Amino acid sequence: MYVVIYRLCDSNLVQYTQGEIMNALEIKNKISESNEVILTSHIDMDLDALGSILGLYYICTNLGKKTYIVIDDKEHTIEIKRALNNLKKEFNITTNSYKSIEKIISDKSLLIITDTNNEKRVQNKNLLNIKNKIVIDHHIISENKINSKYEYIDENASSAIEMILYLIDELNIYIPTYIATIMLAGMYIDTNGFLIKTTEKTHKSAALLYKFNVDTIETEQLLKQNFNEYKRRQKLVLKTEFINNYAISYDENIYIPIELAKASDVLLTFNDIEASFVIAKIDKNTIGISARSIGNIDVEKIMKHFNGGGHRTIAATQIKDTDIEKVKNDLIYYLGGLE
Ligand SMILES: [Mn+2]
């Protein structure tokens, strides 16, 4: 009897496309041509924003560039605080306010923005006056898209970190263990534990991080959650109505949008649920809906009906001057029409 053993060698893994290789070279050239590089991301930094900035930081410093990280958030989440403290202590990597670097900006400065393409979400709007800009992002194109000379936007990438890892791999850049650790935690968050938007390429990028010896205990530390936030989310989850294969939760209290998103992720994990919707106030006059689907139901189409957008499996909308009860009933009515 013959047994055939297949062995995966590197060439059997997914290869980078010509476009991705071109992006790596183009971005490398733009960095090389600049006097200094300023890195930033979106407001309310998360680990994908920070991890993608840090990956770029090592690309730029490897190319011999003075590199600044601009963060103007007044407050940080626990994991971002922890990561920033360790970066300062162990690597002497510090962040700057826009004000503190304003004077060094010239026509030869290069700004790289990661994890957003929305000009309203950038850490400091004054940065957008920098002439040379590159946007690297994995979100759908925003209505308020940043006007930049060069953009590398891939809506199919799981995270900004995944995209930066194509560059790191292609340009053969070394990153320290702690940076790889933050990057793995960032990918974990954006993919909900390598489930959502995860492809062979996502795993290939993550595998590269293990080559830099990620510290899995520290990854776990960075991913720990806050008990009070957990309790708030459970409150939303407990108010769920199950209608056919839909889970619909709603609450009159004010939440931040990420809380709605996390609650709708949770709702999707229950038996028979094909799509989940979380409806709650995100400020006094605005109601948010966060929608998720495992793939058979197109929640982008449903959210579009409510003037929102997104992807087939992840979508959202915001509705002004109405009430929760009405939004919930409108949604149930619309879903009924889909049956
Ligand atoms: Mn992201």
C-alpha cells in the first residue's frame, strides 16, 4: 500500500501579488526620498492602529529615516497604555503630540496614516496639511476619504497589520519580539480571534510574527478585557429577541460604537443565528445599529436600506432623531420582507 505524503513548502503557500510587491517597492522609495517620516493612525487608538504604526516604524528606521509617531488621544485603553509604557521602557520608543513636531514639518516630510482612510478620524487634522501622504488601510472607502498622493487600500485584508506585514516580509525587515507581540494581539482583535475576514494570507502574515518569537503570554495580557466593559456588553446581549435566524438586541442607554460591534459579534455565536443586530444610542440624538452575518445573509444590503454601509458580514449605520422602538420595528419589518 502506498501512502502519499504532501509536504507544504513555502512556494505552496499563497504568494504576494504583483500589486503588493509594487506597493512595497513604491512605499520604500517614498520613505527613502523623504527627510523624515511621521506616522499616525485614527483617533481612539486600538491595537491594530498601534501595531501597524510600529511595523512601519521599523521599516522606516531600517531605511535610516528619523521617524516620529504622532498620537494626540487624550485617553488610552488599558492595553494601549500598557503597550506604550513598555515601548518607552524597553525600546525608548516615544510618541509625540502634533504640537511638538509641528516645527520640523517641511515639503520633504512624509506622513503615513494607517488603519483609516477617513480624514475625520485622523489623530490630528493639522497633519493632513503635510504635502506627501500615504494611506495604508483595510476599511471600505470613506465618504471623507483622505486626499493622498499614494494609497494602499485593501478591503479584503483582515487588518492594517496584515498589510504592513506584506511590506515587512517583502522588504526583509527585522522586528523585535515585543513589536511582533503587539502586532499579533492587533490581528487577533481585528479578526475576532482569526475568524472574521481571515484568509490564508492572514495566517501567512501571522506566521511571520512567530518567526520573530512572539511572546504569547504578553499577547494574552494585551487581550485581557475590562470587567465593567464586559458587564455593559452582557447587558446588551441579555436584551436580545430571537426572530427566525436573527438576533436583535436593543437598549435605550448610550454606548460607544465599539460596544455595539462587540455585542453583535457575541450574538453571532449562538445556535442557528445567521445574522445579528445591536441597536442602541451612541449619543443623545443618534442611534447606531451594528450588524453581523456568518455569510449567508448580506448585512451590507440591510444596513444600506438604513443609509449605512460595510461588508457582507460586517456592517453598520447611524440614524439621527428617531427612537429605538421605531428603529427596531422598522428593522424587523424589513427583515420580514426578506423572508
Ligand atoms: Mn483595523
